Amino acid sequence: MNKQKLRKCLSLFATGVTSIVSFKKLTYTGITVNSFSSVSLNPPLVMWCIDKKSSSLKSFLSLKNNYKIIFLANSQKAISNKLAGSDNIFDKVFCDKIVKKSLGYLDCAIFKKYDAGDHYIIVHRVLKFKTFTKKKPLVFFDSKYKN
Ligand SMILES: Cc1cc2nc3c(=O)[nH]c(=O)nc-3n(C[C@H](O)[C@H](O)[C@H](O)COP(=O)(O)O)c2cc1C
């Protein structure tokens, strides 16, 4: 199968963009993710996929609790780009800033992890959530942000 053509085909499925953050004591690690999906309401489960080659892999697999999944608003392109790069370690103050401008967030624990090809599927249990209405989502389509 032609991987480039498959990647192009998959990019035609429009998604929102999330910042997934794990934190241990004062250190917050973030990653930009569009593989997020809701899974179950009872119990409340969501999932996303992480590349096995990600330099942040350990931060997202070694903790049981302390995960935040933040739904980015269309004003947060710069945050999405930052957390897709190597400048992805920050503090609580910066995390609170991301949350404040977002559409909402989920506080999560790890539920299960599955091996899936070159990625792991991480399933989280949602412990708490908050929504901020009247904002537009950041949308990713055809490998570009959509205005
Ligand atoms: C819009 C967007 C969506 C992304 N979605 C995912 C994803 O679902 N899973 C993933 O592992 N990486 C995803 N990435 C890539 C990561 O954000 C990040 O760039 C990559 O893990 C960097 O790897 P490194 O830390 O090893 O350099 C996405 C990047 C962008 C810009």
C-alpha cells in the first residue's frame, strides 16, 4: 500500500485539535493530538493514539493519573504548533493559560493501553470536565488548519 497516498486520504477526515497534557509535580508535558475520540459514556472513556517514536512517550505512559485533555479553540493555533514541537515542557501557569482560552477540558486517569502498529492507543477514564461555550473550534483538515 502507498503510505503517502493513505496519509493523504486519512487527512481528508476533518478533526478538532487537542492538547494532551500530563503533569508530575511541577513539570507539565504537552502534545498536540487529533486522534482523540470519545469511546463510552458509562463508564466515561475517551481515547487517543501516540506514536511509539514520540520523544514524550514516557511522560504519557508512566503516570496513572494527572492527565488533562484540552479542546483547542480556533484562536489557539500557536499553542497547537508549540506542543507539536520540542518546546513542549511548561508549568501550571502556562497550562492554566491554555485551558482559559480553550473550549473545555477533561481531567483523566489511564484506563488501558493497547499496542497498535506504530502507535499505542491510550484509553482514559474521565474524572472531571469543564466546558467554556461560545468559542469556535480549531479544525484540522487536509494537513492544514481550517479557518
Ligand atoms: C494537528 C496535529 C495533530 C497531531 N496528532 C497526533 C496524534 O494524534 N498522535 C501523535 O502521536 N502525534 C500527533 N501529532 C504530532 C505531535 O504533536 C508531535 O509533533 C510529535 O509527537 C513530535 O514528536 P517528537 O516529540 O518526537 O519530536 C500531531 C501534530 C499536529 C500538528
